[in-house]
Amino acid sequence: MAFLQAYQGETAANLVPIPGANVVLGRHPDCDIVLDAAAVSRQHAQISTESGAFFVEDLHSRNGTFVNGQLIQGRHALSAGDRIKICDLLFVFHLHDPRLGRPQARPEPEPGMGTVTFDDEGGPTGMDSSTIMTKLDVAKGGSVRLSVNAEVKLRAMVEIAQNLARAVALDEVLPKLLDSMFKIFNQADRGFVILRQAADGPLVTKAIKHRRSDQEEHVRISRTIVNEAMARKEAVLSADAASDLRFDASQSIADLQIRSVMCAPLINGEGTAVGVIQLDTMDQRQRFQKDDLDVLASIASQAAISIDNAQLHEVQLSQRAVARDLELAHKVQRGLLPPAPPIVPGYHFFDFYEAANQVGGDYYDYVELRDGRIAVVLGDVSGHGVGAALVMAKLSGEVRFDLASAPTAAEALNCINTSFCRSGWEDRFVTFVIVVLDPASHELTVANAGHMAPLLRTTSGKVTPLGEEASGVVLGVSVDYPYEQTTHKLNPGDVLMLYTDGISEAMNESGDLYTIDRLTRQLALPVKELPDIGRQILSDVKRFVGTRSQSDDMCLACFGRNA
């Protein structure tokens, strides 16, 4: 069976099997593989099988399908390792399950820790020939027996508990934890805390303590005991590490003459092992005992709670910082949009913008041109969120410059497309439409780059799309594409509406789309004043969507000639 592996950035995410001979990918719930992204078309692409070969075909989607960075036309043969891009979604095609034989990721050293490496890379994780003397299941909880130097150890554990209770950051929690443990275990020569930053992420050394300063430059850690403690959620004691067969290849054991090792897993509130605390000693006369392991397991149980809380605190701080940044980005983006519609004698204007998130990729503007003409522009950047907002910000400045310098709308669109193609936005595309209004002659000039055609409503209630015959490709596909323009007359009482697919493809609780047909019917309804048309449409969209959350940016701009 073949597979598609989804990627987030450069990180592999979901693995999706290709379940049949003809598999449709798209946003509609009836698709074989549902892609929950607003920029994806309802039925976007299809993967088919023929005589053992695989092909991908774009199903006339709005934003196209790309294989290895190239926009495909018709059926395209697939090979193992091909990268399929659908809007913001990236997949790698595999002929077989890629999880078979997948290598383990190597951990990266933590800044400020010196060099940290793990021995036993890729070695077995079983403990059959080990000299591990004791295992203690810490996942089930329960009390831990203290029988050796109980008074001293209890005082140190009280100190640990107080430090853990006060600390709210990992940088505070972990060094204090090791300091207190060195008071409890006088024989310990080295201690460290290792955490896994994400569910599938590498192990990272977060804190290290040495009793001897000459050991601090380089740290080698045996992976075998760490993996065993985390996999089985058991605190592990090795009484004679130097003769343990599992450590034969470990340079850390040989170089530092380590004799005894204790390792306890850190179990979070969900019962998942997120790391370990490990202590080792070089003194063969003071090896760790079973009672020492009990104490370490108890400390690890307390530390895991504090680490969990500290990580939650860091997440909250990070979320607050992101929220502040997004609020600032929202204000900046709103500043790029027109503060108010233009005032043109004999005409009325109405506009609306609402991002799905705090920032979005829809864009509209009014640009005053020579001879009193007004350019109404509207665009939709693929995707939404911060990335789309950055593209929109870059585009807004380019649009104003090109419209002011180009003699026609089509030539301005050519310049905008050329500049956009050369800006390095390989993974972004924009549908864009320009309508230039001449209030003196009451003429409209339309130039369109793959956007939905503006809708013209006459006084009789008839609604007609304008300029469909001259619509070109979206911005960012072809650097030298020659755009065309069409000219139309605007009669008294006529209204023109420009909109993005966040309105026509608004979705209700049942997954049904608002559709252009319903939008056309609403536009045809009689109204007293022009601004009522925009309000009437937005109210109908809101009624249709109901309680479902907004999934795409919404933008609407309309203007009309007074009757």
C-alpha cells in the first residue's frame, strides 16, 4: 500500500494510507482524504492507480496542485519521495510504509551545557544481561520507604519540596534539585536531568552537576538505562556499572570510571515519562543501594509535578507573548486597510473585512488615480494567519505604486504579478481583481488574476459577473503572463460587488457552503439604499453559518451609482 506523509515545516506529522484506486483529496467531508484548510477546494486533487503506477491529477482547483514545486496540468506520474503541495499542506508520497526502518533522531546539545552526547546509539533496550539489581515502579504511585539516614534525607527532601514549590521556571527548578540531591547522596559524583521537549522529540539534557570541576567540559551519557527507565516507568539501580555488559561500549563509563548508577523516570500528570533524573558515582566502596533508589524515586515524583507546572507556566507565558504580538499585528494590518470609503459625488461605497484569526490574508483598498479615477482592488492570499498577513502587507505597497505608475489596469496587474513572482513567495499565491471607476464617464475597467468575477446588479435586479472572459491566472504562477482588461458601463442605480471566497464558501454546522448562487440571489433583492445591500448579504451569511466558527477571512467591497 502507498502512503502520503503530511509535513509541518520540516517535521513529519500524520501518515495517511492511500485506500483505493481513485482517491479524492479536498475540503468536502465526502472526499476520501479530507483536508481541513479553507484554501483547499472542495474536490482539489485525485490520486489514481493504473497497472501498479500512481498518478496525481488536479481537479480544476482554485489554487492548483504542485509536485516538487511545479504546478501540474492533467495527470502527473508519481515516484517515491515526490513532494505534493496543496495550498499550505505538504505531503511526501511513499510506495511503502516509511515507518519501517526509520532511523532515530539524534539529540542536539542544549546551549550553555557544554557538549553532551549519548552512548549506545541504536543499541538494544532490553536488560537481560545487565547487572541492574532493583527496579521500582513509580507510575503506580504509593509511599516510598526511607530507612537509611532518614533524618538527614528528610531534611534535604523538605528543602527540595520547598524549592520545587516556589519555582515557576525550569531554569530555577532543575539546578536547585541537583544541589539538594548532592546533599542527600554524598557518594554522587555526577547528576543530570534529561527531558523530552515534545512527544516525538529528542532527549535534551536540561541540568548537569559535577562534584569535580574537571569533569564539566564534556558529558557522555549512556542511553540504555535512560531508555529503560522511561519505557517501563521504573526507577533503575545498577550496582556495578563498570562490569555491566550493557555499558561495555560506553566511553563515559570507561573514561570516568563510573561504578554505580541510579536513574528515575519523571512521570507527568498524564502518566507519560517526560525524562529522567540520573546520579552516578566513581567510588566503588560507596555504591548506591536499594534505599537510595527509594529516595530518588520519591524526589523524581515531586520533581515531575513541578516540571509539569513549570512547563505549563512557560507555555502560558509564551501564549501571552504570542497574543500580544498578534494583537499588534492586527492593529498594523488594520492600518494598511482603508480607514473609510472614498467620497465620490454621485456614488456610494460599502466595505467589510473580518479575518478568521487576528490577522488574515484578504485585502482590499481604494486607490485614487490621475484624472479623478478610483481603483477598487481586492485580493485573497492563499491560506490565512500570520504568513498570509505578511504577504498581504508586502502586496499592498506594491499595488499602490504600480497603479499610480501604469497607464491601464491590465498593465498595472502585469507589474504586480512580475514583482510578486520575483519576491520569493514560492509557497504563496494570490487571487486578485482590479476595478477602475471613472466617475466622469461612468465606465468600469476590470482586470482579473484568477479571482471570482465582480457581480454587477442592475436596477432591474439582474445580476451578471463582469470580465469572466478576460480573467487570467493567479498572481505568482507565471512571471510574464499577459493580463487583459474589459470595459463596462455603469448606469444609474447599478451596483458592483467584489468579494472573497470566505463569503461564498462560508460553511454552516452541516458542512454546506453558502455558494455563489445564494450570494447572487441576495444581491438581486431590492433595497432602499446601496449600503443596505452589503449589510443584507452579511446578515444572510451570518444566519446561514449559525454557530459554526469562521474558517476563512471574509472581505466585501461594493459601490454603486446613485439612481
